[in-house]
Amino acid sequence: MKKMPLEYKFFIFYNTLSVLDMYFAHWNRVPSLNVEKLRKEYTKAVKNSKNRYEFFLVMSSMMARLRNRHTWYTDRKIWQDYGMGVGFNAIYHDKLRKWIITSSENRKLPIGSVITKVNGISTNKFFNSKKKYIPASNERAARNNLFSFGPYLPKSMDIELNNKTKVHINRTKFTNTPKEHTSCKVFKNKIGYIKIPSFTGHKFEKAALNCLNKMNGLRTIIIDLRDNDGGSTPWNLLKKLINKKWESPVYFEVVTPTALERQHSNINKYSQNGYYIDKNRIYKKNNYVYTSWKDAFKGKLIILTNESTLSAAEDFLIPLKYYKRAIIIGSRTNGSDGDVFFHDLDKDIFIGVGCASVRFPDGKRIEGFGISPDIEVYPKLTDIRSKTDVVLKRALEMA
């Protein structure tokens, strides 16, 4: 891996700190940290990083210290060289406290297998060696992302399963799994089902609205948001599903005072004009009242969630949960939401910074906590192995 000039590493490092100081909205979650402390703690590591990859790891570990899934450091060249997939998906099961394979391109790694070791060490120890690089808002989310963040994984791995089977994986042979498409079907007894895997781009929301339009007259609709990794909040979909006036989530967006205002601590004028002040950070508080569409769905609504439901998918859930419009079934969501400020540092390196904190209309936080289901349902190991969808099964019983 090619070396980076020392002065250029410090250009990237100091620019990153400057952007964090101006835009990061979640300092309240890391009260022991600030920009000056990060500068002191990471200057030596930046200087001593031997090549571009080591520098990437240093910057990634610094950003991960902020405990926010929407705050990260990216280098396209590193992702090209190290960002390949692993050929399977694995979740960290909250109840079993184990990593379980939920889908696989490798017949030697069957669905339902428990990963016990990676490269000869326990999976838990392997996680502990990697978690400092993983951008996540809580420990649970970091565990779930262990096998998803390619650049932090070895290109060659030996996976050992609970049945003592050992499988060698060469990551250069795999690509990351592409996103699915929105899909829908109708079960018997007029129960509609819509699976939305993402809200990245408007095509997923548009397809969901098309599904809803075809489901006129149905008495119950189930919307599956499991593994939905967010994107843009689907406001039109919410207008179609909530049949009354409703408030959006509350967005606390960072307002950056000028240097002069900071010097004189002149923040009173902000509070007098409707701004919110928290630990000397100034936020603009935004939320909106929406009117639903005249043809909004009036029947029973059920939402399915899991540990990988996050970001805009959690935005989507907030008013449904707050107004008790839907029954939420599954497991607690990821717990990371908010807008991202994107900043290019050069043509290959850019950062994302969580620049807004999202809360329920009554001020309740979800960052780091997630949204709890009304009915908690976890698949057992036998369910995963037999591909029995117990969460959907419970939803159909409720419907």
C-alpha cells in the first residue's frame, strides 16, 4: 500500500476535526470527548501511520469513538482493495448472544450455522479486535456489523462453525450483496404484505406506493422493514398510511456560531429566537405538521423490524409508533438516525458527519437506543435453519 505524505495526512486529519467541530450533533453522547481531545489523542497515530491503509484505520477508529452510525471516514481506494464481501450475512442474535449465518453463497456455510471462531480465535475476541473501527451507535449495532464492513476484515479468513467445520474464505472472490427491490403480495383473508429493503433513492418508496394502490379494499397491510438500511425519509408513504394530521419527528440541527460569537459566548440571542442549547452547542429545532392524503389507508397496519432497521426507516417508524398507528412486531431497531453532512477531502476521500439528532415529538431520544417493538419476536436457531419466518407468522396471526 502506497505511503501518504505526512503533510497530506495532517491536511486530512485537521480538516476532519474542523468539520466535526462545526457539524457533529451528538457530542452529548460522548461527554468525555471534544475536538481538542481527539487532536491530542490521535496526532501521534496519524504521524506514525506507515501507509494509506494504516492511516485509514487510524481515521476510522477516531470516527468510531464518536459512537454514531452516521459519522464515518471513507477512502474509495481502500474500499477497492479491501471492501469485498464475505459471501454470507451474519447477525448477532440478542438472545443467543452468538453470530448466526442468515444467508450464504457458500454451501459449506449453511444458513443457521453459528460462527464460533475466526482465524483461530473466538468470534467474540475477533469482534473486540475490530470494533474500534466500526461506526455504530451502540455495542449491539457494532456486533451486527462485524462481517459487513469489509475494509476492517482480513482478505483471507478461516471460519469455524459450531459443528467444528472449518471453512477458508478468500474475500477477493466475493462482491457485496446488492440491495433487493420492493416487493409485495396478498395473503388469504385480504392481508397485504410489502417488503421494503431500503429507502435509498425514491424508487423504493414509489414501488411501495404502487403496491398500496393495488391493495385498495384490504383490511390489513404488513410492511416489512427488516434489514432496511434507510436513505431518504418516505414522507409520501407516511401520508398514505396515517389517516389524520400528525407531527414529524423533531430534528435538532447543529447551528455553527461564528468565531467571534464563540469567543464572547454570545449564545443567549439564539435561545431567545427559538433555538435549542445543549452543553453549549446550538441547535435549530425543526418539526412539521403533515396532512395525510384523502385516500390514506384506514385499515390495520403492522410493521416488522429487526436490529438492522435503521436511519430513515426509524424516521418512518417514529410517527407510526408515537400515534399508535401501527403494531410493531420483531426486535428493537438499530438506534441511529439523523441527517448526514458529506464533505469531500479529495477525489477519493470523504467523510460523513451526523449533523442532526432525531427524536420523537415529545423529545424522547432514539440515538443509541432504537425503537422497541410492541410485540417482541426472535427467531430460534431451529427457525433460522428451517427458514421459518416466525416474525411474519406472528404478524399474520395478529392480522
